[in-house]
Amino acid sequence: MADDNNTGNLLTGGEGFKPSGAAILAPPTAFANGQLPPGAMIVVPIGADGEALPKPLVEGPVALTNEQMWKLLGFNGPAVQVQDQEGRPVLIGLEDLLNGLEQMYKQDPSDTQRARVYAQELMKHERFDKAEQIIGKLVARGGDADDWLALGVVQTNLKKFDKAEGTLKGAANLAKESPIPLIHLAKVYELKGDNEKVRQTLTGAIDIAGNFLDAWIGLYSNVKEHGGGEAAAENTLEELANNEKNKKFAAPYIALQGFYVNEEATREKALAYAKKAVERDSNDPMSLLCLSAIYGQQGRLDEVEKLLRPHESKMLTDVRLANNYFECLWQSRQIEKVTRFLNTLVRAENAQVKAFAQERAQGIAKILQQLQQQASGAAKA
């Protein structure tokens, strides 16, 4: 969805969102005589509008389908999380959500925002036939590049490949500076079996945005599968990466290392490509992330620290880099550096980074407290 808050406001502002039941979440301690695994939680359904619980459920455990489970829990379809007007998370049945959004849309079909929110939820939950109707009306009235792109994606999922091709070309014309419509267009050509057009389209996406990782990954995969194997795929990316326009980008080598990093036998090749990515652009967070991860897999913590130390400022906004640097310092037992690093991250404006730092700081405090207690106990003994 484009904006959870918008959806939440639509939910609370419209009709048709009356909960059909409730559920109690109880800890294992509430069932003293039961045999439950540690940490288990019991969900006890309450019948909607005071209805009695189904007899089989009262008598004992019962096997349920997913649909039956959600119905017993009081939801009309699988539970999905939205936000109310105060930004608080609430659960609602999927069918109630979609029905409510449809009602809001029908109240004013000319309201573009309502149509887009409704269509995005339909796409998210793979109701592509209905989504095509809604987005098609937006596009018929002109629409913007995102509307054309969404319609092309829906038509692709419906296997209407000729329509999708035309729609995505329209999206590309409306968003000439974005490689995303071309990525989806390449998928259409792949599904149609036109591998030459796949490569041309992905190359066009790279020409627009040379650091767009998905295009490099897609080009490698297509050439490998349909153009001569692994060596041909590597050569294609290397040749294109060395074009004057692409020489400053790390993306081709980030893509290449990703194909070799998961197997021990090819990890040295992945390491070589990851080093090339950093050489290309040492300020690219993804290149730093990939190379530090490989060093970490190899146990070369000194290399991780050497690589990431100059980039601590980037970790104020990138929790992945923060995690790699933290693990390096913690595993090498540099407690003072860990403490200083976490104290810096706690003041970050990025909520994800701040939460990461708080969680790790609390965990370390508990560990240190346990060690102190153990040492004190040993001294007394």
C-alpha cells in the first residue's frame, strides 16, 4: 500500500467495518494442567455476537482449515493489520477490509486516492481481476506513470502478455528516467520467450540507471540460462560494466558476487567481485555490506573492522551496516568500542537503527550482569 495511515483513515471513516467477533490470547500459565511447549500461547475463540463455541472445539482439539481457523477467531477472512486514526495497529478480516474499501471507492469513483488504495490492496492480496478493472479506469482517465505500471503488472499476472507489453511501454514513456517499467517489461518478454528482447530491455534499464541492481541480476540470469552459460553471463556483465558510462557503478560486481557467495567452493570468486565493487564505489552501502559479510563468513574480523570503521556515519541510517559492524566488535570482544558505538547509534534519528541499538545494548547489559554474578559467586566460593 502507498500509505498505511491513509488506509487506516479510510477504514475508520467508512462504514462496513464492524468486527464479527473477538479472540483472547492467553499465556500457558492460564492452563495449569495442560501440557504445552515452553513459550506457547493459546488462542481461545469467542463466538461472534455471543454465539456458543462449536461443539467439537469445546470437546477437545480439532483439525481446522485456515478458513475455519480465521472464522473461529472472529475474522472474515485472514487477519490483516491496518492502522486506526491514532496510528495504532488493529486487526481486521481481509474480506471486511476489501469490502470496506470497495464501499468507500463506490461512494466516489472519481476520487483517485481511494481508487489507488483499493487497487493496491487488491494487488497485494492477488485479486488481480478486480484490480485490473479499478486501475484500468484510472488509466482510461489518463493516469500517471505509477497507474500504468500497476496495470501492466496486473496484466502480467493475469497472463495477458500482449496487453501488458503495451501498457508497460506506456509506463516507460511516462517515466523516462525510471528503470522500473523496463524491468517489468523484460519479465513480460521472458514469459513470452523472447530472450533477445529481454536482454535489450534490461540493457536499456542499465543505460537509464547504471546502479540499478535488479537489472544487472536479471541480465546475468537471462544470459546464463539462454545465452551460453555462466562464463558468457560473466563476460556480458564485465563488458557492460566497463563501458565509460558504467565505470563508476558498483552494481555489476555486487550482482556477480551474489551468484557465488552462498557456496563454499565459489566464495573466493565472490570475494574478488565484492572487492571490485568496493573499489568501484567505496561509499556504496551495499558494496560495503557484501564485502564485510564475506569477511565475516571467513572469520576475518580484523578486515571487517578495517573496512567498516571509516563508514560509521552511514550506520546512523543503515541498520544492516550497523549490524555487521556491531557483530565484528562484539565477536572480537571489544567491549569499550561496542559500548561507544551503541551509544552513538541510540542517538540516531533513524527509528530502525535506534531500536537496533537499544535492543543490543539491553542484551549486552544482561550478559555482563550475568558474568559479574558468576564471578562474584566464584569469588565467594
